[in-house]
Amino acid sequence: MSKLYDMTKHLPKKGIAKPMNRPQQMQIDLSKTTPQSCSTCQCPSFLPGVTLHIVSAIMSPNGMEMLVQAPVFICANCKKPFNHKEEKTND
């Protein structure tokens, strides 16, 4: 009969290895924030989306035309993109 391979010999000797350079997560109390809603239909729910932008070869860092994505939130009801400068807060 063959020997079983012992995988435990590859584990660290002093406990479990910790991930390196892991960013800290912020603890935010949402009850102390200001909820947002759509300025058109007052819907409080938004969906993630992207807008696409063409960067001309003149403005591009590599001298070639590029397609760039930008994240955007879209109202779940009326499909209008969220604009935090014109949105009104829920009271």
C-alpha cells in the first residue's frame, strides 16, 4: 500500500497565515447617514450600471482611441441615472 501524502507539513508552524496588505473596512452607522432617492420619481432604489466614453487618440495616454467605462447608479423605477448634485434627500 502507498503512503498518503501529508499536506499538514506545508502549514505554518505558528497558527494560520494572515493575508498581507488587506485593506481595513470602515464601520459606518447607516442610521446616521442621509438616504437618497430619485429626483424624478422619488424611488429609493438604484441599480448598478456603466456609461461608455470614447477617448480620442489626442487625449489618450497611448495615442490610440480608447473606450472607457464609468460606473453609474440607475433608478430602479424610471431608469434615470443618479446625479447626486440634483437629487433631493428623503426627509
